[in-house]
Amino acid sequence: MTSNHNALHELTFILPSKRAGVFLLQALRKQITKTTFAPKILSIEEFICELSGLQPADNTQLLFEFYKVYVELTPSKNQDSFETFSTWAQILLQDFNEIDRYLVPPAEILNYLSEIKDIEHWSVQPDRTEMVKNYLAFWSRLHTYYTHFTNNLVNQKKAYQGLIYRAAAKKAKTYAQETNNKHIFAGFNALNNAEQEIIQQLLEAEKAEVFWDTDRVFMNDSIHAASMFLRSYKNKWAYYQSNSFNWEFDTFASSKNIHIKGVPKNIGQAKYIGYLLDQLVKENNSLQNTAVILGDEQLLIPMLNAIPESIPNMNITMGFPLKAAPITTLFELLFSLHEKNEQRLYYQDVIQILSHPNVRQWLFAKQTDQAQLIIDYLQQNNIIFTNIDQLNTITSSEIKSEISLLFESWNNSPKKGIEQLQTLILALKEKKRNSEQKDALLLEYLFRFHQLFNQLHQLNETYHYLKSVKALHKVYKELLSIETLDFQGEPLEGLQLMGVLESRVLDFETVIITNVNEGVFPSGKTQNSFLPFDLKLQYKLPTYQEKDAIYTYHFYKQLQRAKNIYLIYNTEPDALNGGEKSRFINQLEIEKQPNHYITHENLNTPVPKLHNTLRSIHKNDDVINRLKEIAAKGFSPSSLTNYIRNPIDFFNQKILQIRQYDEVEQTVAANTLGTIVHETLKVFYLPLLDTLLHEEHIINMKKNVDAVVTHHFNEVYNSESINEGMNLIIFNVAKRYIENFLNAELAEIKKGNQIKILHIEKDFSAPIHIDQLPFMINVVGQVDRVDVYNGTLRIIDYKTGKVNPSEVRLYDWGLINTDYKKYSKSFQVLCYAFMINHHYPFTSPVEAGIISFKNQKEGFQKFGVREKPTGYSKIDTNITSQTLNLFTTELKKLIIELFNINIPFIEKETEYDN
């Protein structure tokens, strides 16, 4: 082609994208043998802007300008707020854009749409409601909105894409007659009506040539979607009635290796491509002329993480989305907090913000993690709602300004919100610049967010339509969605990683295409428009059919000259799409060309079952030494039953001393309820030690139930919300438990039973001597209550949960160390009996058992030994020296196992309720 044009600098090349221009210059450089000026190379958008004399405005600015017109032309009583307006205005702007790109008379189609809406709301009732009248009035004003909106934009020399195209099409004939430049259009497929008008005017004036890129396989097939647009131009354009249609190639039918791979999930696709690229590098020593085309651009970040280190050079044509930057989550958390516009700060909002890595580093002062201080305070004191004053009392005075910057109310003012966020960005930047660990990437993120909030500030100052933080957040997300960080790279070297649109006009020998799924590639039927389908057909506007044809062209264009092709699709169904391979794959397999070698394989990785992943931790000297430390202080019954339940939990809590994460309770937890009940009974009974209970004692207790439960509720559950919702119900449950217990106690006394309180919440301990373990071993625990009932010593354990009598019945002593679900309650009360016997040796039979507040009808549920495992059997509830000897034998077995270095901690699969 260059041989036909001696004055190369007089040519203007117009291509579908800027990136194509880089590759065109490279191709021209190889063709030209003498020094010359390069031709002018423009993308189609750049050329259209030059021709129209208008500059494109961004979507957010268009939205504000449209709202300005909307407010001027809409009666105030019918006006939507900016937040509501923006939900439908974006769709209407897209419709305006399509109408202009396809040169449809706006008055005609918009009035037609208004009439359609009128017919849709036809009614036999002569009078319409006020709402229907307002609704129809809105549609009747669409053309007025359009006219004023476009006029305002043109007066500012700004426009949206469609308006720029319409303006350019109007000037096309004059431009074609006056220009002296030759225009070369190359690589196009689906042209809108404005583009067709401009190109045909230049062709008729002999000021242009057009070079298409298609294949005879497609062009000779009258129904193949890959050539739908090009067949139309070839048959309908007047220019081609007397001129040749360039170019149709015979490359698609050439030899190709096509590998179709089904891979589960996006991450699976990324990992497989990383593996594939590594293999290709090993085979070819280079990935020159290789492209990875992302059918779904959300795969970019997983793909970047999966690229193997063996790849020397790579060029990424897509920008890194700013919304994927880690710092973005901090701004989202701040918007979420301040949208509520409350003086009280919800604990989860505070903890999430303080837990953000950038905030933690920023608040680190005096070698202390100030953020963790606040988090610990909120959790330990069970604070649901806090405020800035309280937060400032917890932390160092050095960070008061930082706390205010994060948590001081924005008062629902977008202006204040922007100012606070800008100040925060500068503070984070200063902290990072002064730190020893430089983070250039974070500084780049902060700079881009600084620019973004500057843009928001300018929009807010210019238009004054943002009336709330919620509106500000909406516009912020709109701006953020289009912000990207460009990657640095050599566009002509190594592996090319690109989106579908960036691949236009470019050819590669090896092509890897991801997400070749129905609903993704192609995207399927989407109707994001106020224009009905039949109205679009009437005015020849594009529908999903044309969209599918565009995807088909791009797909086959990438296959056209490639030799090695990898088509990868997701085999797993997702929320909205995935799981079904694209129709393009089916079409390739059905219409298989003789020289195409197609393989199809599903790469499914089986997920191992949970029982294969149970952990086993071997003991060493350090573990044994830690066990000796615990033994010297004393094993509690709960720690030993925890070992029986799951040795791994015992290992984590006792050996590793991993503290259980103590979350703030919004609703009273079961253990908190138990603490309140225990503390209340302790207050009532502790003054009555060594006292025989009388009716007056219990009656006085009942009078004070409300006050004492309230006191302990506020003390243990430090919260303002106990008077509402679920907490109020649980508060009353706690009172009911206490009242029922006292009523049962009073009934026993009235029957003439004598009850004498000996101990309440008393700590006991006892040594246990094991010949094989020549060191100190103790058992320790706190017994809820010890009393004497009609002369019999009773050891009582309170449980707020439900316990049945069968849980304190034992038949086989050998199971007490192994079956947690059946015998953990028996194990605990026998431990208490063992310890008390050490201090007060039993001279007569003793009873031990449980009082279940959730099952008080059973009363005192005594531990007992059955003669038979099932059916009717005599139960011996007396604890004697023989009983304790049998228990001590099993207890020693358990502790010996615990200290046996050859027996690992083995995780148990079954989970139990505590």
C-alpha cells in the first residue's frame, strides 16, 4: 500500500484505537527504506473530535449538566433529587448517545416514545391520576430536555460521543470537498450511521481509501455474524458498485491448533494460564507474538498474580483499576460511616476503620498500637455505641487530631466530607514519606485519590447539587469506576495482556482467550435503555443482535491469522453467568475447517473431603514442659473436658495460649447470660454461709431480683441497648431463671426440707499423685454451690443451658474420658467431688449434680451410676470413696495420655455444642 503513496506524510491513517497506531508505525518502519516524515495517525474518536470541533465531556460532568437543564425545565414539585435523578439519567444519556450516533431525528423518535408511554397508560377512566399525569408529562418533555441539554453543551464546545458524531457528520461533506489530505481507514467493522456518512463522503470525494480485514470463509457465508456488517457495506455502499472491496483474505481456513479448556472459576483460569505461559516460555524461549485476551476484564488482577517469573517481558494494555487498590476500602468504610450522619459511632464501623492496615500504621505512636488499644477497650467493655470523646480518653493525646479526622461527623455535608478526606490523604502521605519503609505504590494511589477528590470538589463548587453525603458517595463511585493506573511497559515486546477491544486490528501467532462463556463472550441480551426493542428496530438502532455480531467479529478476527489458539471457559456456574461454554466454541466445533485441529478438555480439580484434612500435632519436650507448668497451677475440669472434646482446641488454648477472639456482643451471648445468673445468685447467697435457709431469706431475695439482675447486666454487659430488642427479652429470661430457681427453693423450705449453705462460688484444688509422672499435678476449679440438704452434702453445678438427667448417668467408667457429649457433665461434677473430698474427706455418702435453669422442672439432677446401659435400671446416686476411686483411676489415665509424648494431639471431626 505504501508504494502507492509517495508522500507518506500527507496521509492520515484512522484506526479503531490508539494502540493500533503503535503497531502500524512499527509495520511502516519495516516497509520504508528511506528517511521520511511519519504520517498522521489518529484513532476514530480523535478524528471525529477534530472534525466536529467539540471536545468530549466525562460522564459525571454530563450528568451534572443534564441535571442543571432538568431543574430548569421541570416544575419544582415534580423534581427528583440528584441521587434519584442519577439512577435514570445515565440510561437516558445512553439513549441520547445512540440516537445521535445513528443520526436518528431526535424530535421524531422521542415524541414517538412519548406516544408509546401514553398508550401504555391508556385507561377507560376519563380522568387520570396526578401521578399518571406527571409521569406522562415527563416523557413529553424528553425532546425539550434533549434540545436544551445539547445546546448548552455545544455552547461550551463540549459534547458526549454521539453529539460529537452528529456534529462531525454534518460537516463531512464540506470537509471532504476542502481537505487535501488522503485518509486511510483500516481495520473497522461495525460502523454507526455517522461514521458511515463521514467515510462515504470522503470516498465519493476521492479523499479516502478503506481497508477492511475479513476472510472469505465469513464473507461467502450469508448468515455468518462475523461478516454481517461488512457484507452490508459491500452490498449497499454506492462506492463499492464500481470499486473493489479490500481486503478479503484466505487465512482462517489455514492450519490451526485449537485447544479448548474448561477450567473451574476465574481463579482457576488465571492459574491455568500462568502454568500454560510457563510451558510456552520453556518451549519457545520467548512469548513474542503471544497475546492473552481477557474476555472478562475483572480477571486482570488474578491474572497479574498468576504470571510466572519466567516471563521476561510483558505489556499490559489495560489500566489497573483504582477501585482495586487496597486503600479504596478505607474510603468506602468512611463513606459508610458518615452516610449514617449520627453522633454515636457503631462499634463495628469503628473497628473496621481502625483495623485497616493504613490506619493502623498511621495511628502507631510511642511504640504502641493505638488502634488496637481502642479495639480492645470496645471489646472488653462490650461497648456497642461510642463517640469521639470516649475514643480520645482511651488513646494517647498525640493522636486526638487523627481520631477526629476519621470519626468527627461530616454533618451530612459533602463539602466537609471532601475536606476531611483530602486532609486524611495528605496526613497518610506525610506519614508514609517520613517512615523508614517507603511505599511508592501507596503514594501513587494517594496521589490519584487526591486528584479524584479535587475533581469532586470542583464539581460540587460549580454545580451545588450534592446535598448529602449519600449523593457525594454516588458520584465518587462513578468517578472511581473509570479511574485506572497505567502500567509501564514496551508495547512491542514480549507477552501482550489485553482486553477484547484493545485487540482490534492486531494479529498474534499464539492467542489465549479467557472467559469464553455464554453471557460473557458474547455478553448476551441486555436492555439498558428506555427505547423499546421494536422502536429500535423501526429506527435501525443497534440491538443485542448487532452487539452479538460485534463480539463474533472480534472473536473470529483473533483466530483468523493465529496458529495456536487456547480458548478457556469457566465450567462452574456463578451467580449470573458461567458454567455454559460460549456458542462460539460450539460453532467452531460444528463448522470445523479441514485444517483445524481441535481438542477439548475439562480440567476439574477434585476438592478433598474434610475428614482427610484432620490435623495431628506431635508432642515434643517444649509441649511437655508447658503441660508441667499447667499441671503445677492445676488442670480445671473444663480444660480436661475440652481435651476430651477436641485435643487440638486444648493445644491451641492451653499450649499455644491463643486467646479466643473476644467480640463485642450486640445480643447477649449464652456465656454472658450464665455469668449474670451466677453473679446474681452469688450476691443473694454469699451473706448466708453456714446459715439454715428460711422463707424470709428467699422472699427478700425475690424482692431484689430486678435490681440485682439489672446491676450485673450493666456491669457484665456494658451497653446502652439492654432495654430494647433481643437484649430486653434475654434480660427478662435471666430474671425468670432466677425467679423460678428461688420459687423452687422456697417450695423445698415450705415442705420442711432443711438447706444449709456451706460454699458459694468457692475455689477448690487437689493434688493427684501418679507414679509414672513424678512431678506436681493439681486439679483446680470453682464450685458454684455446696450445701447440706436434710443432712446430705450436695455439690451443685449451675447450667443456664438445657441439661437432661441422662447426661449425668454413667454405666461404663471407661467412656468418661472419651465420650464428651454423653459424659462431660458427669466428669465435671466428679472432679468437684474429688477436690472437695481432699479438703473435707467424705464420712458419709455425698450427692453431686446439676441444676439446669432451662430445665428446672427436673430440679437437682444427681450424678448416678446405672446397673444396665439401657432400659429400666437401678441408679446409685451416692458418691462414696469407691466411686471416687473409680473416677480417680480414669482421671489418671487421661492425664497420663496427656503427658505421653508418643500420643499426638489428634483433631476430632465431630463438633459438639458447649
